[in-house]
Amino acid sequence: MIKFLLVCSLLFSVSYAKVPSLEEMIAQMIVIGFDGEKEGDKWVEQIAKDIRRQKIGGVILSQKNIQTISQLKKLTDYLKAQTPQTPLFVALEFDGSKSIHGFSTIPSARDMVEKNDVLEAESLYSKHAQELADAGINLNFAPTLDLQSEKKATQTYSSLEEVVTTYALMFINALKMKGVMPVVKYFPSAGENIWNDFSTEATLSSWRFEQLKPYYDLIAFGKMDAILISHAMCEALDEKNPMLFSSKVIEILLRQKMHFEGIVFANHLRTNSIANKIDFKQRIIRSINAGVDVFVFPNYFGDEASMPFTVQRIILEGVRKGELSQKRIELSYERIIKFKQKMAR
């Protein structure tokens, strides 16, 4: 009898569970940066209001938000407390190699391989992950899986895919052990954007399929839950579209052939790494149709309007006009919620 009542209670709660609106699903696709360091600051309060009203799914922090780890922890705790139900992305893009107030630095990816053995790397990554966790960070855009070219960017580990996988796996494991979810980057390769900080359009003129090996390995090991997509063009993968706008790259290569089931992030949508002839609306529409799930914007405003409002309006109008399907938004929402459930464990 008791078991029967419990089953009935469960069925009743499921039947009357709140179905998210289209606006609420879209909100989960938006991660936004802001000014301010503490509760009470003007833009911190604006972000807190957006979280409470379910207008955004997360925040991206930067140097402008950080003085010390303890200060940052108070800020992140305050923001996390505003979410009515779904956990909040509290993100940072930090591999430890550049100075940020309050955080220790660790060797760059290149120096980690050249100057530290595996045990030393493991220890350094563990310390770094602990500091992120202590500050309330639950999402980090790292490590970089690009294979090293002749120019040897500091963000890249090696030209050998086995070395990249080994060191990246140590970084990923360290983050996850401390409750920080890694977002590996830049699928499948950022090309020249590694050096120019996404300030120009990039083309992968000497594509190597070995570049996919670290991704294949991490997917096979069950260690890859999220990726940051590249903006570069690669005619070997798609003759017409950069990775960001390519369903051939995201849906066919990454999801169907490589069996990736996680979420795809996109950032730098307002930079010159994307052709100027493609306006902001089309950047959003084309990215979603290609398979992007979450957009990251470092600044709250763009073109004198709030980014959460602008992106929400673009996607809603896209669905209304048939440029986007609601099922496509629902699919991204399902992936995001699944990811956040892992993040909350």
C-alpha cells in the first residue's frame, strides 16, 4: 500500500512538473560577463536579477570581477544563490599560465611538457583546480587540445597527439576531482586564432587528421563533456563554412562519427574572426543550426543593448519565422540540463 502511494505521488509530481517555456530554454543557452566584484555593485545586482528571472544560464568571470579568492567566493556564492532551480554556470577561462589576482600561476601547456614530468604536472594541476573550486568556479575553458605547430604557441602541449592527450587528461581529471567541469578547446583546431586572439579570420591550410586524435581518446575515456568550437575555416572538413557554422563539423563529424554527446560552446561572436558580412543575428542563427548549444559573451552590452535581451530576441524571432526549429532549442536545453546535473554532483 505504501509503495503504491509513493508511486502515485511520484506520477502526480511528474505530471504537474513545470514545463520550461521557450524563453527559459533559450536563457540556458546564454552565458554573460559583467562588471563588479561584490553584492551591491550595480552590475552584480543586474546579473543577480537576470538569474532570478531566468534570463541567463551562467556567468563568465574575468579580471574585472576578481581581487582575491575569498572575495570571489563571496561573489560566486551570492550569484549561485539567486538561481531558482537550475545550477548556474560560473565560468572562467584560465589555464593557470597568466596572472589573475589571487590565483597562483602554473606553467603554460608548452612549458608543462618541456619542463615538468607527469607527476609534477599532476601536482600543479591539482593545486590549480583546488584554487578554482575554492573560488566557486564550476566551469573552466581549458585545456587546449590543438596540436603544436612550428610556432609553438604557449597554449599548446605538443605536436604529438599522444602527449597532448596525456597532459590534457591530467588537467581534466584534476578539474573534475575538485568539482570543476572542463571545456576543452578549440574543436577541431583554432589555427591562427591561437596567436591572434580571434582578431582575424583564420584558415587551416595544413590540416592534419591527427588533430582529432586527442578528442577521440577523451570521448572514448568518457572524459569529454563539453567543447569550445573553433572559428577557423578548414576546406578539408567543410568547403563553405567555418567550424562555427558547420553542421558537417559539429553534427556529422563530432556527434555522429565521433559519438560526442556533450554540449558545444561558442564564444568571440563579436570579433573579426568571423566575416564582417555576417551580421550578429546570422552569427547566432547559423551557429545554432550548425549545432552550437551555448553562447558565451564577455560583456553585458553590445550595440547599446543588453546581450541577454538581444540574443533572446534573435532566437525567439528565429523560431517564429522558421529560421530555427523549436525542437533544435529543446535539444540544446536537454543537453545543458544533463551537463548541469553532472556539474552539480
